[in-house]
Amino acid sequence: MSEAAVIGLFVATVQFATLVYLAALGELIAERAGVLNLGVEGMMAMGAVSGFMVGLETGSPWAAFVVAAAVGALVGGFHALISVVLGADQVVSGLALTIGGVGLAAYVGRNVGGRIPETKFTDMSIIGLSEIRWFGDIFFNQPPVVYLAVLLGAGSWFVLARTRLGLALRAVGESAPTTDAVGHSVVGLRVAAVMVGGGLAGAAGSFLSLYMAPGWTEGMVAGRGWIAVALVIFGAWKPGRLAAGALLFGFTLALQPRLQSFDINFLGLQVNQISPALLGMLPFLLTVAVLVVISWRYRHGPSPAPASLGIAYRREER
Amino acid sequence: MSSKIFSKLLVLMAVFALLATACGNDDDADTQTTGADSTATAMAESTPMADATPMAESTPMAESTPMADATPMAEEMDDEVVAGFVYVGPVGDAGWTWAHDQGRRYVETSTGAVTRFVQSVPEEGPDFRSTVVDLIENENADVVFATSFGYMDTMEELSGVYPNVVFEHASGYKKNDTNFGNYFGRMYQPRYLSGMAAGALTEANQIGYVAAFPIPEVIRGINAFTLGAQRVNPDVEVHVTWTFTWFDPAVEGDSASALLEAGADVIAMHQDSTAPGLAAESAGARWVSYNSDMSAFAPDAFITAPVWNWGPYYERVIDAVRDGSYTPGAYWGGMADGIVDLAPLAADVPADVVAEIEEVRAEIEDGSWDVFTGEITDQDGNVQVAAGEVMDDGAMLGMEFFVEGVVGSIG
């Protein structure tokens, strides 16, 4: 196994992790404010298609990225309107958003499906750091979206944990009536959180269509939105743990093709002779293992989930 | 009325509004359906499905005679064959479904038939059935082409319900004696030729093959490709990575990257995305695509591609349906029939290899030689086809071994 192959494994890990982390971070923000949004897949699809189309028109990946985030926020706003402002069932509205978003993306992109991309993000070396052996190649020779995801993760942690705005957001997720009584706008906070979350999902979609697999074809999000929803639980609603979960998930995804092509002899077992069908189960086995560990850790004491998650708030209705 | 019920209604209305925009805006004659409709149908029908299926079965059965009358009536008016196509993916996939849709466009001009297509119809669930029933009852389809393996059993069932409609199923193996046939192409033939070109261009003598699922069709393609590569380059190894996907560009592109990092300098593939080619292009490696000529996506990497050309077959079936001479078959056409072909070769394929490829093509087309002609040994060195013998179709269709020179496991 060559050095390039090992570096490749971790480079791919970081990129897959970034893709799901951006979307999952958005979902985390919405859920911390008490709104479950199962529409991540739809928002990512809309972000992917709009990002690709803007890339075709403008040739600028950054313009595409910004528009994709705006479109994601708008689509997320639809969920906020239905489930926060009108107080409808969040699960129903979120599922509708996934179905509608994926379908709308297919419709919007029907004339650009299979088109040759005009632009994509290119790798950006961080001067100085990218020279570090191994570490530099893996972490500091990545597309700019990867660095942005790290900044957004750190920023989200800071806002949620260290600012009054974050406190209000968390409070509305724990107990909307109390927050209302204190004088914060429940609707305002929740709508903002859901739209920011949608923006991040849209941005994640455009990372897919502008870097991971440049182009647009219906179905290219391929379930990553659902992974993002699951990762939030996995990460116990904390941006840092979410990053660890995303990296673990990215690692299993990156490992699967590489275990088949690496010539590794592990304890007398030739790894690339293991049934590929068994290797394909690896991400799922790891997911189950981690969920078991997490539920074991929280076996006493309260669940890490926001207490008001999924509950619509209407003043004076009990 | 409680505002909760009201807002739930609003959600539903909003979804239907989205769907309406998705289908209502088509001014060309094609019946376009996007994933949204099909998913929504699946959702909407998920509860009543249990009783819907028997109902749907019994009603058309009872009405099959009046309906059979209705179809020719409608036809007397324009006298044209109506051909319905059901696709598993979007027509914009640049791959499998795109190739079928090229065939549909071809027959539209060559035969004058009216065509309808529905894309992104899932293999699972009730969508496929209702799509075909709709094509027959509302669009008056005389022949339905269904282009994915998973549609097979429903096609068989509906061929009994609508005896006056022709059912043609790609890539399956079931048929009947009156109105239900299957069709496919000997893709292994151009795969062999593409392997020759790849074998000539690899400098590392290591080719990476991004493979879809370990089923005979894919295994046959890998083996044919490997035998072709070995013909011009006996030292070549073909490293196989399974993705367990037909279409997931992120995974397929990354699998190509993994093979390239492990030392391969040419990538071949069996999925419907262009992502492996983009990975090869950015790594400065080479690429054999599949389904269609994808040279525009990775102009420097592209070597060639084994491609589908469904048009001539669709034309034959539609002509037969029009003049009433249709009889169902199990069609497995080769390069001689034109249903499969090789895309143009890259300019840097050496001239002697180009000449050899043309020679082999001629031998395949005149039937004097075929790809799986012995002696062929498997990975473990066992002789699978003895010297001078030719593997029969049954053995090819059930192929479950890798030839010597393939590195990887079928599992």
C-alpha cells in the first residue's frame, strides 16, 4: 500500500465528511431550535441543481455556492412557513419537502441534466501548512469548501454555546413557552434557524455538484440528506461530536472501495479477497456500533435531544 | 375548524401544487414524468396498495374486451403505432436511459411512430404497473418497451391482461408465445475491443474497473474487457472495485480515485455516471466509458466506450407491430446487428492496435470468432473453456467466475 493510497483514503474521508457535515450542521441548528426538518434531501437536491446551473451560467463556483445556499434557505423557509408559522406537523411537512424538493430539482434541472460542467471548485493549498508531510496533504490541500465547513462548524459552536442568540435558540428548542414568556419571538428564532439550516443543506448540495461529482443528474444526492439527519442524533446535537461522526462516516465510505483495491494482508487474511458484499456492510455495522455506544453512555440521565424537538408551539394552546 | 387540520391540508395542497408545476408545463408531445410524481404516487398509494392491486387486476381483466376494441378504433384515426417507453433513470443521465431515449428519438423519425416516455420509474413498488397501464389505456400504446431488469414480473403479468399490446422487456429472460418478448445486446463484444485499446495505452499495466454489482452481466463485461486487454498486453492486470450502485456519482468517482491511487492508470466502468471519467481526467489518467460516447466530459482521458444503439431494434419491433408480423423472441443481438458498438477511438491508440481492433471487429461481425473462445482459464487457473471451444449463450448469461488476470473477488 503506497503513501499516495493512504493519503487518498484520508483525503476522500475529509471530502465525504464535509459533504454530510454541512448538511448535518444545518439540521443541527434547526433541531436545536426545536424544529425537525426531514427535508434535507430535498434541500440538498435543490442546492445541487441550482448551484450547477449558476455554475453553467456564470462560470464562478462561488456565485454558484452562494445561490445554492440562498435557494436552500428559501426551500427551508417553506418548511418553516408550514411547520413553524402555521404549526403543521413537522414530520409531514419535512417529508413533503424531501419529495417536493427532489422532484422540483428534477424539473428545474431537466434541461441541464448530463450537461458538461463549466466550472468546479479546485483544491486550494494553505501556504505553509500544506507542506507538512501527510497532514498537509490530507487537511490543507483541499477545496475551499472544506475549510469553510470547519469555520462554520466552529462558528456554530460558538454562537450556540457562547452567545445570547445561541442561548435563545437553545431555549426555544428546550421550552418554547418559557422562551415566549421571556419575550423572545419563538416564530422568529425558529424560522431563522430553519432557514440557516436550509442554506447549509443547499451549500452541501452544491459541494456535490461543483466538486465531488461535478454535474447534475436527478438522484445524485443519493440519500446523503438522510445520512445528515441521522448524523445529528449520532452527534448528540453538538457541532463537535457531529464533526467526529461525519469523519467516521466519511472514513467508512472512503474505506469501502479502497479495501477492495489495497493489497493488505491483515492477520493472515488477504483483505481484497474478502467478499465485497461484506465490505459494503461496513458503514452500517459501524453506525450500529456507534449508536450502541452512544445509547449506553446516555443510559442514565436525560436524552441529549432538545426537549421541544418536533413540537409545534402555539401560544395559549396546551 | 382547528388550525392544525387546516395547515395539514395546506401542506398537502402545496405538495400537489409542486407536482402540478412539475408535470403541467410540457408543451412537447412527450409524457414526461419526474421522480416527484412517482415518489408521490408511491407515497399516496402506500396505504391502499393492499386492496388496490387485486382491484386493478380484476377490473381491466373484465374490461379487456371492450378495451381491446377501443385501441384499434383510436388507431383508425391516425393509423400510427404508439410506442411507450418506461425508463428507470432520467433521460439526462448520459448513460443507460439516455441511450434508450436516443433509440426512441431514432424510431420517431425513422418509423413515424408516436412515442411516449416516462422516466425515473422505480423498479420497486406499484409505480411501474400504473405507468404501463396509463400508457396503454390513456395513451393508446400498442407496444411498451420497459428498460430495466426489475420490471420483468410486472411485464409478464400485464402481457396477460392486455393480449393486444406488445410487451418488450430489456435485459430480462421471461417471454411468452404471443405478445411478450425480451431483448438485450452482446455488450461483451465491444467491451473486448475497448479492452484492447485500454491494454495498449496502460503504462502501469494496471487497469482499474469500477464495477456495479456482482451479477453475470457485469462479470461478463469485466472478463471480456480483460481478455481484450491481455490480447495486446499479456502483462496487464484488471483490478475490480464493486460500488454496489448503478448511479451514485460521488461513490463511483471516489472508487475510480481509489483505483488510481492504488496504481492504475486506466479506468473502466459499468455505471451510468460520468464521475469515474472526471476522476481519471483530473488525475491525468485514461478512461473507457460505457453506454455512450462520453468523450466530451473528459476529452484528455477518454479512450473509447462500448456503446448501446437501441434504435435499429426498436425500429424492427415497431415495424413488425405495424404490419402485424410481430412474434416475441429472446433477442440477444451483437455487433453485427448494430445494437452494440464501439465509440470512436482516441487519437493516440497505436495504429497497429487500431488495425487489430478492426480485424477482430470484422471476425466478430461475420461470426467467425467470438470473445469467449477457449482456452480461457479462471482466476484459480482452472480451464473454463477448453482450447478451440466457444462458450454457449447459457454459460455466458450465467457467468460467475473471473478470468485469469482479474484482481478482485466476486464474493
